[in-house]
Amino acid sequence: MVSRSSIQPLLVAGVWLRDLQASLPADSKNTYIGTDISPMYVMRDPPPGITLTVQSMKEPWPPGWNGTIDLVHQRMALPAAGRDIVKQVITNMTALLRPGGWIQFVESDASIYQGLAMGSMYQLICDMVKIMDTGADYAPQLEGWFRSPGLINFGCKVFDVPLGRKHPKEELQHKSTRLFVLDTKGMVDIAKSKCSELPLSISVSYHCWVSSILMSQSAYVPNSFSPKELAQIVPNLNPLNRS
């Protein structure tokens, strides 16, 4: 899919784009374009051959891009598109492809979970997206949505990603726990910005979810957060005693 010369992939993550470039022959002379909604997330000093620019997927793509891209890759961003425009966002991205090109969407399906903490997180996300006018159920709908833009040879693959104490590497036990706690806090903050009177149940749910994360991970990742960090993430949270 990416071995053809002069491929022009459009990506939304500078790090992923850099890794893709490194995996291909240095003399392929490909054009690599990465976009993000904010300059704060753009990689500093990208390698030669990579162009990074600020662009919202909800806005029209630059003139001249349509029909010129061989690979479009979007990752973990689609929920930022509200329910009213999500299908149009997909159609606009598909229009970037030249004939024979490929498009990839990588999204988290939070409805597939194991354990109390993940179940609580899924319910918390469902409560928040109602306020944000978006959806937590985009991932399982992607394959059906791909039928509308006229794509062929499409499908969906589900990959299980071990998190927290289920990951075999201790370093990634810590990192994955931090990732989910901090990302979910970010969603709570966004929900608060969308609704000044955020239901108390959501704030309480997040508080309880962090507590359940700490309890379920305590024997494996006791130092994922310092007491100071926890106090900033969830005020008045009583962290577990640590040895």
C-alpha cells in the first residue's frame, strides 16, 4: 500500500508521519504532509521532506489537494467532529484521494472493554459526549460510513491493546495508565467548556473512575502519579497508601 514511488500521504500526526518516512526507501522522493488543529501539537523541527501545517478536519481542505493524495491517515480525532458533520468530514477526506489511493481511520472503540475501571470510563465518555454533541460510537460505524463515499475494497480490523497492569512491560503499564487518566480529564474539561453547568454526576463519575483506576492498578503501577499530580487532576482525591 505504501511501496509505490512518489506516494503523497496526508497524515495528522507528525510522529507517525516520521515513522512512515523512515520505513520507506530514502530515495523514494515522496511528499509527506501532516496536519493538526493546533500548532502546539505539531512536531518541532520535522525531518527534511515532511511539511506540517495547521488545519481543522472540519474545514475545507486547501485548494488543489483533492484527488492528489495516495494515502490519507487519520488517528483518534474523529470524535472532534459532531454528529451533524462527521459523515461530511469523512467524505471530504476521501475526496483527497487520487484513484487507487487508500484511506485509514484509527479510532478507539470504548464499548469493547474488560474490567470495572474501563466499564466506568465508557459510561463516563458516553455521558460527556452527549454534552459535546458528538459520539462515543463512531468506531463500529466506520465500515458502514465508508460505503457512502464510493470506496471499494474496505473493511475493519479490531486490535486489542493491553493497558495498565495487563501490559507485559512495566514502563507501558505506567504510561498507559497516565494516558487514560489525563486524556479523560481533558474530555471532562472540554465538556465543562461546552456546558457551564456541567452535571455534577460527570465530575463525580470522573472522581470515582480515577479512584477505581488507582485501586485496580495499585499492585502493578503504584507510582503512575505523584500525590501532587493527583491533587491537580482530581482535588480532594485520597490516593492509596504507597510503599
